[in-house]
Amino acid sequence: MEAGTRVYDDDARQSLSKYIVRAPVGLEKLTWDRDEDTLSWKAPENGHWKGEVRHFDSLDFIAHVTLHIPPKGKHLVRR
């Protein structure tokens, strides 16, 4: 969708709103092993990674997630 596109349909507007506010990582896909201080992420069965499970050291996971935070003042959406 581009900036000039108008969403008049209530269902489409609600769907777009849910997409915008969704969390980047769903907690239901994460499992933390307290004893080993590791984190496992399970991909959806029907997605690109087809149910693959990836394991991270807790600090490595935080490093991977924070790579997606843009610098202060950086605009990611064009108008």
C-alpha cells in the first residue's frame, strides 16, 4: 500500500490497523530455558521457515532483535 491509497472498507481498515500494531516477535513463539540461559524461536508451520526452530544465547537474541530498531529520528515510512 502506498501513501496515496485510501482504505474505505471497515474490514480492510481493521485488518491494516491490526497489522500496524502487531508485535515484531510473538511471545507464543519463544521459549526461554532459564538453566542454560538460551532462547528458542519456533517459526510458523506455514511460513517461510516452515516450523524451523532456532536457538540463541539470550544476549545474542537481544542483539539480533535490536538490530531492527531504527536510529533515533530515522523515518522508515515515506509520505
